[in-house]
Amino acid sequence: MELYVPILVLAVLAAGFAVFSVGIAPFTGPKRWNRAKLDAYECGIEPTPQPVGGGRFPLKYMITAMLFIVFDIEIIFLYPWAVTFDKLGLFGLVEMVLFIVTVLVAYAYVWRRRGLDWD
């Protein structure tokens, strides 16, 4: 059990810092509200008007989010593979090549369907 004490202490410190930061922010932050601060910020572009009750997100947004997840997961799997590459041998190399080919097929499909264009 004593091996887990540093992890528990770190978790308690992190949770305490998070709760303290969120709890103290309303009391210490500036309260100078104006119209510009209350408007949505879209990377310097004037916000487009939204219908009452919200609007639908464009499909390009969803595709970009899914692509991020796919390639993020690929990196998560590549790191442990690179660390234990010597132990896995030829089997590990073949499995990783198949994995990368699968991800590249998905990438080529999205590229061909023009999912990466911002127009």
C-alpha cells in the first residue's frame, strides 16, 4: 500500500488545486463586462448569427474532430510500440505496419473526399 501513497498525495494535491482555482476565481477576477467580452470569439472572424435555440454544427467540424481522434490514438499506440520494439521482434513490426496502413487508408479516404479542405 505504501507504493500508492505518492500517487494518492499527488491526486489530492491536484484535486485541491483545481477546486481552489475554480472556487477563488469569481472573487478575484475582474468584473468589467462589456458587449465585446460577452460575444463569441471565432479566431478574429466576426461571429455569424445563430438561430434562436442554437444551430447545427457543420459536418466538416465533426470530420475534423474524428480525424484528430484517429491520429491522436495512432500516436498513443506508436509510443509504447517504439519503447518495446526490441522485445516484439518481427511480429511487432508486422502488426505496426498493418496498423499504420489502416490509418493511412482512412487518411487517404478523407483526403480524397476533400475532408481536409476548409472552404
